[in-house]
Amino acid sequence: MVSRVIPVEAFDLVIFGGTGDLARRKILPGLHRRFLAGQMPANARVIGAARAELDDESYREMVRGAIAEFGDPQDQDADGIARFVAQLHYVRVDARGDTGWKQLGRRLRKDVIRAFYFSVGPGLFEDLAARLHSFGIADAASRLVVEKPFGHDLPSARALNEVLARHFRENQIYRIDHYLGKETVQNLMAVRFANILFEPLWNAQYVDHIQITVAETVGVGGRGAYYDRSGAMRDMVQNHLMQLLCLIAMEPPSRFDPDAVRDEKLKVIRALEPVDPHHIVRGQYEADGDAPSFREDVGDPRSLTESFIALRCHVSNWRWAGTPFYLRTGKKLRRRCSEIAVVFKDAPHAIFGQEAGRHCNILSIKLQPDEGMTLDVTIKEPGPGGMRLIDVPLDMTFAEALAKEIDIDDVPDAYERLIMDVMRGNQTLFMRGDEVEAAWAWTDPIIAGWESRGDVPRPYEVGSSGPEDAAMLMHRDGRRWREIR
Ligand code: NDP
Ligand code: BG6
């Protein structure tokens, strides 16, 4: 295996909310993996901060538990964990009071990168940003990492941007959309902009339509209250699916640098047309035997929030005029499967006659599980019987294709990669403030539309592909969704 790990410089990373669910499930096990991969320098330090009465030792114990529970089974070596937790510290801090701030300031070193991860609810962002400033803890070189949801709508996102802008410049702010940290999502850019093969065909002249599916088998878990206020549109489409759409639809940036990439993504979001209400299908999962319905899960028997959404939208520019983008995401569906399918048009002239049937090329980019790409190519069906055509996949599962090059299990997960990018000072995979606002500006009227009409989500069965009407959305256009496999 070839090691491609590039160590980062020494840092002090403060995790506000360092005892919370996200820190325990993702951030700390992720840092542990980077430590094991040799990417976290020996003089880097992670400082958990929250109100709980802990000290360094009890915090380390908590993190040991988090790694045991949420870390990879192969990363459980006691010696590795002991060396990692020795780099962890804890300071008791109240975001809304004076407790702990001076101690935190004293613990941080002057000559290393300082990063502050706001792994707390957005209601605390203002307090944290103001105190980091007033206690002289953050300076012009410090970096700030903020979690989703970044706002609930355009006014709240603007307000958050303003709060952060009072004390930090845009080039210090790293807004996380963890989909941008996924390996295949970044590969989208490599596939598009490092190969000459696809780009000439990547437009409305050759592409019939694009499908983006993020299907989950999980329900709302313990996040019922949050989810009932958000729904699939705010929770998934406004951020993750729109980011995927941007990477598919954007023009080639002039350079692979943060602002060049984000400028192009922003243009896509701004070119999105308002969505016709007839092109939106919302759904809610029903009870399944003993398993609760969505309404039971969120504890609201009259909830009109969607756990599924499918919609058709258009990017109104020269490249994409007339090519629909179909987006679909939902919980408790048949399989966990995230895929982007670029469905090309039929060949312009059919020389093989009616019996050959209709065929088209499909480039499918699989995000998870089994990351990879497939290109469906039409060939002659082998054997006698005339010129019958079939579509066969040119299959490239990354794990297989790269087996000799890299151990795919060592590829950092989204959070690991994003945290290391913060330490490298690379904002390419983070959302800029104007991007987030533009995304809400497109999303808000869609939500306001169904709220004012009082639309009721369609029920769907757990383990299905979503409500029937979602299939109709495609059928009406003479198209069909790819199977959720
Ligand atoms: P939790 O409720 O599990 O954790 C909240 C953390 O904030 C705790 O460590 C808590 O510790 C701390 N905290 C709360 N109030 C204060 C305060 N006044 N001062 C200092 N610390 C405080 O939340 P999550 O970890 O689930 O979520 C954190 C953020 O990440 C949220 O914005 C969430 O939307 C986002 N997110 C979470 C995901 C997840 O899977 N959990 C996924 C994506 C985003 P204490 O009470 O001891 O102070
Ligand atoms: C989160 C959403 O941002 O993404 C969750 O809040 C969703 O509802 C999750 O389950 C999906 O992420 P992944 O990486 O499992 O596809």
C-alpha cells in the first residue's frame, strides 16, 4: 500500500460541544483515525469544551468510550488509543456565561494554528463568537468550523452570517456540508475536469436528464424534534443534494482554488428556476408492523413534515436549458443508496431498426455504499439472432480498481478529510456564506408554496422507493427513476 498521508502543522483544536453526540460519533473517532494514519502531529492538541464537570482525565475516558462505540473495529488498539487521548484536554466552558473562558485562553498556544469547532446548536454561535473575541482568544489567523443546519431559512441564515462576520472574516469560516468531504463527491470534479471524454457531452445537447438520489434506510432516529421542524427539503435538499447538483452542473472553474470553485457553484444555484408545484412530491413513511410511523417518530400526530421528497428542477443557463434535474431523497426506503445518474440522449439516428429497441448511455456515479462509477454502453447481444442490442455496464468499483494502489479502508471519511482541510487552511470543500444564502433563497419559496397550499405529504411504505406519485413525476415525462439498489 502506498502511503499518501500529508501531515498537517501543529494545531490547537477546540471543540465546543466536545461531549455532544456529533463529537462522540464523528469528530473524535475521526481525529483518532487521522492520528493513527500519522496525519495528526504529535504536538497537535484537541480541547473539548462544554459545561459538564469533567477534567482532562475524565474527558479522555469519555473519548475512549466514544472510540470503542463509534470507531472502526480495526482501530481499537489500546496503545494507539492511549497515545491519541494523551493529546486531548478539557476545559469547562459556558458559552452563555463567563465560566472557563480565561482558562481556555491560558491553555491555548500562541504559535500554532487555532481552530474552533462550533459543534453546538446554532443558538450558541453568537455567544461563542462574541466571547472568543472579547476574551482575546481568537485572532485574525484563527479558523472557525460551523455545523449544519446553517439557518432554517434565508433570514436566519443571513442573521448567522452577520453574527459570524462581526468577529471573523469569510476566509476564517468553514461551514460544513459533510457531503463535500465524501470521496466520490470530490471525484465528480476529477471525472469532469481531468478527463476530456465527458466534458464535450456534458450539456443539454447530449444529456437527456440527470437524477440525483440519496436514499436512506434509517428513520429520524433520536432527532425527531429537529427533523419535524426541518423535513427532507431543509435537512437534505437545501444542502447535500444541492451541492451534488452544483458539482454536476457547474462550469469548469479556472483553477482548483476555493473561490474559483465556489463562484461556479454559486452561479448554478442562482440559475435554478423556481420549482413548479406539480413537479414536487412529498411523502411520509407509514407504520410498519411494530415500527412507528413518521408521525409517531416525531411525536406529532398531525405533522405535515416530509420524510421523503422528489422534485424536478431546471438550471436556466446555456449549458442546461431544457435538461431536467430530478432530485429524490427520503428516509426508511428500500436501501441505503446515493447515486447520481447522467442519462444521455438516444443516438440521433437508429440504424438498427425497431427490433433493436431504444438504448441510451448512462453514467452512474455511486456515492455510497460501494463507491464507484458505471457507464452503460450499448453493444450487440452476443450470439446468433440478428442485431439485437443490449446495454452492458463498464464497471469501476473504486475499491476493486484501486486495490493495488491504496487500501480503501484507509481513505478518510468525510469528517476526517474536512477537519484536516481546516488545518491546511483549504476552504474549497466548505460552503461560502453567499452560497448558503442563495440555496435558501431558492428553497424558501418552494416550502412557502406547499405550506400556503396546505399540501399533505403522501404516505409510503417502509422499505419502498417512496410514494407512487414520485414514480408518476417521471412517468409523466416519459422517464423512470433508476432502481434504488
Ligand atoms: P448534542 O446536544 O448532543 O451536544 C451539544 C453539546 O453542546 C454538548 O457537548 C453540550 O454539553 C454542549 N453545550 C450545550 N450548551 C452549552 C453551553 N451553554 N455552553 C457550552 N457548551 C454547551 O448536539 P449534537 O452533538 O448532536 O449537535 C451539535 C451540532 O451539530 C448541532 O448544531 C447539530 O445540528 C449539528 N449536527 C449534528 C449531527 C449529529 O449527527 N449529531 C449531524 C450534523 C450536524 P453540555 O450540556 O455539557 O454543556
Ligand atoms: C445529515 C442529515 O446531514 O446527513 C441526516 O441531517 C442524514 O438526516 C445524514 O441522515 C446522511 O448522511 P450520510 O453521510 O449518512 O449519507
